[in-house]
Amino acid sequence: MAVVAVALTGLWALSGAHFFWPAIPLFFLVLSVFKHARWRRWAAAGVRRGGAGTGDTGTDTVHGRPRQTGKAGAEAPAPPELKHPHRRS
């Protein structure tokens, strides 16, 4: 990133432009670096969503207990403690 910043600044100095135009591509470069860092932190934390081909362990990512499925690939109804207390099912 530093090499790109120096190269853009050098091009700006050689171009003789009155405004600092490298700020625009540098802004997007910095955003992409932050986004990449967030994604790497998220991936390192082991947050996974279930599904085929994602390394699914068969546990509920929110509650940490095994999933109960009726049909193949279908989620089972929520356990009684997770249902809304004032609704009839």
C-alpha cells in the first residue's frame, strides 16, 4: 500500500495538478484494506453459517447445541423456550 501511495503522490507531483487527485484512489485503497482486515478477523473467529460445503459442524451457531432436523436439510421448529411466550402455536 505504501508503494502505491508513493507512486500516486509522485505522479501527482509530476503532473502539476492544482488539487491532490491521488486522495480519491487512496481513499478506496484504505477502505479495501480495512474491509479485508475485518473479513480476516471475522474468519479467524470461526463464525460460520450452516450449509453444504462450508465446513458445517452440525451445531447451532447461536446456541451451540446440535441441530435437530426433520427432513433432509430442513430446520426443526424452535424449542419451546425460544418460542414467543404470548403466541399460540
